[in-house]
Amino acid sequence: MAIDQAVIDELRKEPGMPDIDLSWLREEDAPGIVAKMGKRGLTLDQINTGVYGEVPETATHGTTRSRGSIPRAGVLRTAYFVPEKSDIWADNATLIYEEAAQRQWSSATDIPWETVQPLPDIVEEAICQICTFLTEVEFIAGDAPGQWLKQISPDHYEVALYLISQVMDEARHLDVFRKRALVNGCGLLEAAGATRGLRNVLDSKDFTEMSALMHVLAEGFVQTMFRTGEFIAQNEAEKMIFRLCAQDESRHVGFGVMHLRYVLEHAPERREEIHHYLDRAEQLFGHPTDGGSSGLQEALLITMSGGTGDLDKGAEIAMALNKKQANEYMHRLEVAGLGDRRERMNPAFGMLLDPPKN
Amino acid sequence: MAQKTEKKPAATGNGVSDDLRRKAESKNWPIAIIEKALEGGVKEESLHQAMDAGMTPMQARQMLTEDRKIELGLAWTKVDTERGIRAEVGKKGLTIDAINVGSYADVPDIWPDQTMRPRGAYTKPGAVSMGYTIYSKAEVWSDNLGELYEEAIQRRWAPATDIPWESIAPLPEDRERAIGQILTALCEYNYAVILSLGKWVREVSYGFHEVKLYLSTVLFDAGRHYEAFRKRALANGRGLGVQAPGHRLMPIREAMCYAEMATVVFLMNDSFVLSLYQALAALAQNDAEVELFTLAAQDKARHLAYGVDHTRFLLKHQPERRDEIRRYLNKAEEYLTADRAADTPLREALAIHFGGGLKQIGDGFSKLNDFRHRQLQTYLSRLESAGIEGHENVLWPELAKDL
């Protein structure tokens, strides 16, 4: 129902009434919309209806105007955004963001810290070495998406919300691994100190490059490690930490895979470029010249062996983990539409791959 | 018919080709590893690639052979970091403040390290810079960071399910359009904060991880507010209104140092925004709006608490920056008043909302003036808490008219 113009005219005549304009109440400027709640409440997908759900292929304004609101002339620009939707989009961004909002957890109260009991020194040290490494890694995983936020247009705000949820998740991971290192009689140990593979993520100059390196490769490997956390964990607290972190990492990997898929579907000419990013990243990831990961490898071996008595047992599990990481990485690439990666994968990973199915 | 066969490289007696043997020798790979790999079905081509890629014999042995003898170096167990730390779980669980014990609690005034070393850990010489720019504790610190971080996590909420959206019944056209217009401006403010904070989280060095953790929660809050306000605007028939002029967002965008951004966002703008959230909660038209604005105000109060405490910390440790901080405040005040002057839709929407409908817009303007007076008084008292006294004497003149 439109505002009655006669009421407005009468109001203007009232004594002492300030100048009123009220042109923003014009009927034609207000598209009718009633978003309906679904089973999961009022989600972002539910409000993506009518003009509000029309995500432009190219963001053409540099202001903070919300998608679907009425443009105003003369507004100052806020930023240079990545204009092309295909450069940053993933179709599951809304779903993942809503899930992240539902599945937030607290490292202070949701971990059964009382189950952490004294461990043999070498095992406690190994756990703390792993936690030191993971604390470092999570710093990067929070900083990298954070630095891209300023380039995400409000026309593509769903991606910004997803990236924010990742920054929050990684903060909690950083926090929980630091807490674990400081709760049971040891402390932090040796930091790898910026491996080339990790700095490569921060150095990325393209969103898809960053996403492929961080979400698909690095976080994919970390997620597989977290999902096999029962071989590392020594108590219920650690099992819970790995379980919850794996759940979070699944979202990040899921975004990366679907973003890569979107890019390959909408900008297929970028295939070789993306291969090139991965060529370099695979070479740098855990590169022997880094010299920073030996502590982590040994610590994993010790925790998986339950000590130093039967290292072969740990080596067997570590080998299985390495194979799982490589195969799951390949599977994610296949889902993203980059199955031809199998032929050019770095041999350090390629030799761990199972033969292709079919 | 002759079958097409692959040409195989010349091999020695034990199945290792001459090419492969030469490469293994040049890369210092024991030939036994090569033999074991070939026996295990690894392709010769893969072995060439592995050696070319820089894989070490140790890594290869670990991956390829079963009867290895593993030797641990354990150098990482001998590093000089503080041991014996047993942080205690308190009433609020294992909090970030609870693990600040021993040397791990020592937050230096200047963080000396450009690497990704966590505070209290050891880094081997040769670690590279990660490109952070903020190494001064006073620039970013506040003593309530740990508390605010944990509180933000404990008090998390999800707009999709924690707001009783079903309580929103159809409203008169003028009321619905007014709230939609107000929310349009608030969405833009929150998006500007998102754009800004993403950059600043990255700039803070790792020694001040509490700051990074806290800023992550602010980012999450700002995203949630953007999301929740957009949902409310689209939930009841009318949608978003006219874009805001954007003047007040300029000082946020233009902040050249962290303290400037923190002053503009957390101390100045958030003070005005918190007052507005609280007023919207008081004037809510249904249970959904009560919950929405109450929860948003709860979040915003944390941001402001940091803004006040951070400024107090900064001025205590760098009192010479007082005038500089005032300049940032004045700039933000100037742009706020420019925004108000240019934003007729928001001003009128607030008057309709405060008055209770279009027909009461005259009364609404009067109430809006009262609100702005209170908003300004509250702002000045918050500045006083932050250690900035007498600011009423140097307020931006246009804003001082609200006194």
C-alpha cells in the first residue's frame, strides 16, 4: 500500500514542522518482498529472492551499497573491489556461512580439559610440538582470507560473510592449540618460522590462487590430518579438539572446492593458470629446503606410535595418513573439475595416489 | 600383426636403468631405495620426478620401504622455551587469560619478531618475515582483550534461528519503510567495518595474538549484524531503502594507522551506533526486533569496551598522542555531521520511527533531537572514561549543536 500523498501535504503545513521531503517513500522504490522462514530458520538463501537475489556477474560500483537497495547519486567510493563474480564466487558460500554460524564452539568450555592427564615427557613434548606448528598455521589461515575482505563487493557479500566465518574459525583454532600446549606441563616448542609453502598463500595476488593454495591444498591436508586425529590424540580433550577443528576445516575446504569448480565452469580459460599455481604450491608444500617441518614429522611419529618404543607403528600410520592426504586432495580436485591434475601432480604426492577408479 | 611395444630404458641386472642409476648417484639416493621402489610398483618416471623435485632419500625411504630403522633427531625437544606450564581451568573454563602464565604472559612493548612465531615459542634462525607492520603494543593493546574475546564466543548467536522471526506481523507501510531505511544505513556501516578490519587483522604481529583473536570476533559480529539487519529488512514486505551518503565511512576507510582506525570505529562511531541499537531495542515493534537489537547492542558494547580501554592504554603509555587522537575524533565527527546533513531519508525514517508513524513525524523530530542530545552526552562520557576529558570544548561545531 502506498503512502497517502495527502497526508504528506498536510504534514508540511503543520506549524513548526521542519522541512520534509519523504520522496524516499515513493511506492515504485519499494519492491514487495517477504522472505519466508525455512526449516533452518531465516537463512541467507531464504532472503535471496526477487531483486535481492540477483547477484550481478560484475560489481560495477565501489561503494558500500547493499545489493538491492536504491542507489544514491554522488556517493563516495569506498574501495576497489574484485569486479567479476567468477573470480570470487562459490555457490555454497551461503550454506557454509549459515552452518558456521550454527556450529560455533568455545575452546574454553566445549573441550573436556579435565581429561588431559600427565603423559610421558616425550609424548607430551610431541603433542606440544604439533600444537606449536598448528598455532602457526592457523595464524596464516586467518590472515589470508582477512586480507581479501577489503576487495569483496557488497554485491557479492555472501563471499565476505564466508571469509569472515573462516577468520573466526581460525582464531579459535589458534587459541585451542595454544591452550592445549600450555595445559599439561610442557609449553610451546619450535616454530617452523614461515615455511615457503605457507608464505606462498599470503603472497597470492589472485583470489582463486589464494583459495586453491589455502583451501584446497593446505587446508585439505590439515583437514585429513584432523580427521585422523584419533591416532594423534592421547585423551578425550584432544579427540574433541581434532573433531571440532575438522568440522570447521571441512567448510573451508568445501568453499575452496566449489569456488574452483565455479571458476572452471565460468572461466575455463583459466585452467592452465590454475595448474601453474598448483605446480608451484605442490613443489613448495613441505619442500625439503624449508627445513622447518622435521619437528612436526618426528612429533607425529611419536604420537602415532604412543611413544618412542615402536616407531614402526607410527611410521605405518603416518604413511597411511600421507596416502590419504594425497588421495583426498586428488578427489577434491576431481570434484572441482580438475581431474587432469593427476597427470601432472608433483611426484612427492603423485606417487602416493591410488590408481584412478573406473 | 606386430604389436606396438613401449621402448624400455636399458636396465642393469637388478632392474635399475642406467639413466635412473646415474640420477640416483648424482642425487645421493642409495640404489637400494630405487630397487625397493621399483619392486613396489613405483614407475621409473615417478622416481625421476621425485629426485628432480628435491625429495630427500630419507623422505623416500620413509614412504617406500618397510624395513627401515627410524632415527629421531629430537632437536625440537631441546629448544629454550619455558616448560612446566600447567594452566588451570577456572569457572569460565580454560580461558585465553588463564593460559597467560609464566613467560607466556610477557607481552613486550615492542614485539621483536617479524616471523610467524607464536609468543613463547622458539624459532630457528633464518625464519623469514611475514610482512606485518604493527609491532607496538600501545598501538593495539587493551587489558580487557582476553575477557572480551571469550565473552564474544560464549554469547554467540545465529540470526537464522535465534531471532523469533515469526513474531513479525505486517506493519503499516510508513513504519515498515522507516525501519527498512534505518537498517539500510546500518548494513552499510557494518560492511565498512568489515572492509576495514580485514586489513587490520593481518597487520598485527603474532606477539599480540589476543588482539588478532579479539578482532576476529568483531569481524564476525559485524558480519552477523550485516546479515541480521538485511534479513529483518527483507522479512516483512518492503526491503531495503535508499543508499546512505557514505560520508561517515570515509574516516574508517582512510585510517592510516591502527590507532586512528580504532579511535574512529571503536570509540567514536560505535558509541553513536550503540546508542542507536539501544534505542531501536526500546522502540521495537515485535519480539524479533527486541531480540535482534538487544543482541546486537550486547555485541556492540564489547566493541566499545575495547575502544575505551584501548584509548586509555594508548594515552597512558604514549600521552603525547592525545592531540593526535582528538584530531581523529574531530575528523570522524565532521564526517558524521556531513552524513546527517545529507541523509534526508535516514533522518525522516528515524523521526517516523521515534514518533510512532508518519502522522507523528513532527513529534518524532523532537524525540530525535532529544535522542541525539543523549547520544552526544553518552559519547562525551565514554571519551572521559577513555581518558579524553573536556572534549565538549573542542567538539566539531556542527555536532556541538546537539549539546
